[in-house]
Amino acid sequence: MPDQDAEAAATLAAAIEPWLTHMRWRADFDAWRERRIRQEDYQEANLRDIEAALGMSQEGTTAGKRVLDLGSGMGGLSVALLRRWGKSVAGAGLHLQAADYNQDYCRIARLRAQRYGIHLPLTVAAGEQLPYPGEAFDLVLCLDVLEHVRDAGQVLSEIHRVLKPGGLVLTTVPNRHAFRDPHYHLPFINWLPRLWAERLLGMLGRSKQGLLQDRQALSELNTYSWAGFVCLARGKGFRVRDQVRYRIMRGEIRQLRGWRLALLRLLVKLGLADLLYRLYRYGWQGTYQIMLAKPR
């Protein structure tokens, strides 16, 4: 069994490796590479959000819950979901469907699932035309996806179509005004004209153009101001909630520790946290974390 596991791990790592080499400029490349290879072990924050969205606990039943992982990528989140909730106490597990446009990513996701003896229902599909009937899912996950699609509005329309009334979407969107771009990790890059910015990325050896199948050039990425994305999502029939702001107002702070955490809690008590967060969201936050809801 150990030999088989080592062989499976080596096969998975070899399949992933070609998709990592373009990021060797990262100072933390080795640690980042390990996180990509072992994605399923780094999903706790996402699992907590999913648990809350579905209104369940780790020990609770998931019977009847239908989840779509749209843009499932290399399968880390899908596999983590099935490892935790693939079977409930009663034996009726989470009904998960994964979908991704990149066939190579789908092959990697299947290899990842095979390591744990997990069957991963996976479809090669574009978000603009989902091969599912209407009102099929209780929850749609669309993390680190919308920036790469050709038509984010159409993808949102399709998500709305396949979501049950009262269903939820957990998604992320890059901030157009972010001080440090979350994809290229450079300060000020979002504040430059796109032509200048892409020339700078090329000079610094960080360009991804032509390397991957999805839309990766800075000028191709779908980025939004907060108000801009809210307008887009509401136009597709969703209610919108800022997940980070929601957690802060509830006193759930995930990343801060020590005096920073104490300071933020004091600001919440003084009624100043919301104003400061809105300023942070406008010009500093790299990626919005968002919950969308389809009205009943």
C-alpha cells in the first residue's frame, strides 16, 4: 500500500508539474508547488464556508444536498468535499458534480480522486453553457473562475438557471483597484494602463500569455470594482453579500492574530470597522469573497 500511494503521488505530481513552471518567479515557489500538489489538504477555510452555506456540521447529514463545483480545476476542493462528506452517517452522501473547461485539469482531478479511492463525477464543460437541467443544485462553488471566463455575465446567468430557488453561490472576483494584483503579485500593476502593465510583466518574466488554456493575460482578466460586480450580479437576479465584511461584523476573523486581532475587535465595538473595511475593499483587497443568493 505505501508503494502504491507513493506511485500515485508521483504520477499526480508529474501531471501537475507542467502547469506550475510558469510561476517559478514566486519567492515561495516550493511551498506553493506543494500546496498545488496537495490541494485537498489546504481547503479548510473553503469547507467551513460550504458547511455554513449548507447549514450543516461536519458530523451532520448531507443527504440530498446537491453541489456543483464549477471550474473545479485540479480537483482539490472537490476531493476535499468528498473526503469529508462523501458519505453521511446514514450512508447517503453529498451529491457533488464537478465541471471544468480544461481537459488536462480534469485528468489531474481524476488522478487526485483515485489516490483516495474516490469516484469524482466530472464533466468537461464551459461555464457559459452548462450541461445541467434547471434548478438542479443547492449550492454552486465558483472560486477563482470568473476572472478567466469569456463572458462572466453569461456564466452567472447559467449558474442562476441551474440553481434551486433559495440556493447559494460561493464565488470570488479580483478587485480591479487592488494595490497588489492577486495573479501577478506586483504592486501598482492594476493602476497602470493595461498595455504598459503587460509590457512590464513581460520585462519581469511574469507573463502567462500562451502558457495556459484559460484567459490569463492581464488585459483579458475579468476584474471589477465592488460596485461594478454587485451591479452585474444583481442584474442576473442574485442577492449579493460580501463574505469578508459579514464575518468581520460577526466577529469571525480568520487571518489576524495578536494585537491586530485585538485592534480590529475594538474597532468593531467602536463602530469604525465597517468604514475602514470599505476603504480597504476599495483599493487594497486583492480578491472579493462573495455569496450570491437566488431568491425563492
